[in-house]
Amino acid sequence: MQAEGLEGRMRAIIGTVRPKLEALGASLAPTLSAVCGENMTPHVAKHARRSVNPPADTWVAWSRNPRGYKMHPHFQVGIWPSHIFMQFAIIYECPNKAMFAERALVELASIRRAVPGHYVWSKDHMRPEATAHRALTEEELAEWLRRLESVKAAEITCGIHVKRGDPLLADGDGMLRKAEETFRTLLPLYRMAGG
């Protein structure tokens, strides 16, 4: 997505990226529904509130609610100029994020064991940067979770980044398999969040 300005970027997203995200959403929904044990509906980002700044990223998210995903724990696949992300997310609009944080703090040792070291965590889904699981101490992750529990605007994501230029990006079936594998790995977090 190298298009400049809001209009150019939105044209590129709508014409090129969004159809791929819609296809990905439809392809993964049955598998994700089976894994989660409930109907998971895909939602492709519309960027409807954008009026000045063009979006740097875009995504498809799956949640159990057919009307939206932001108020629910969800899974996402999206694209930044630097990488593709596949992740579990609880963003600031989710009303049960404090419940998730409380459960995750109790289960912190099992989370530390279950999440692979190369997976990444982020405290802000609007920024491309993330911290590798292996680089976070238990106390640092606990601090992030306590913040999620107590700060209204707090959020957390966990998943993988596939860097631009990675051969996996040219393998459509491989990308689907990687997304399925990632979501299966992150299922315990989704369950802790009441999913």
C-alpha cells in the first residue's frame, strides 16, 4: 500500500487489499468457528471514521458477534507496510478486558509456557511495533496485564509478524495454514477472555 493521501490510500485498500481480506475472512471462518466452538464472523476494516489521515494498516477480524468485533475478544489478520500480523486482540472497547486481565494474571505461568518465544505482544494495536514474548519478563507481562485491568484505554494483542519479503507471503495456502496454527496456539487466551 504505497498510495499517498487519504483518497489514494482508500482507493488502494478498497480495490486491491479489501477483496483479499474478504476472501481470507470467508476462507478462515469455518476453521476458526470449529476451533472456537462457536460461529466466528469475519469483519473487514472499513475505516469509515477516517476523514483526514490515511490508514497505515488494514485487517480482517473474526468475532462471535455478527454485528462487530471491537467489543469482543477477537482474532485478526492484517497488513502494515512492514509486515503481516496474525493475532489475538482485546482492544479498549471490550468491556470484559478487566476480567481477561484478572484471569491471565492468575494463569501467568501457563501463558509464559504456552506462548512461543517468537510470538509478539503489543499494548497498542494502532502501532506496528511489538515485543517478542521471549524478551518480556514475567513481571513486565504482569504489568501490561495490570494496566489492561485498570486503564480504560488499555489494550493488548498477541500473535506473530510475518516480515515483508518473507517467502511465506507468496504462498497463499501456507499463509492460511500459518493463520490457523497461530489461532490454535492463541486459543487459550481467547478462552480466558470469555470467548
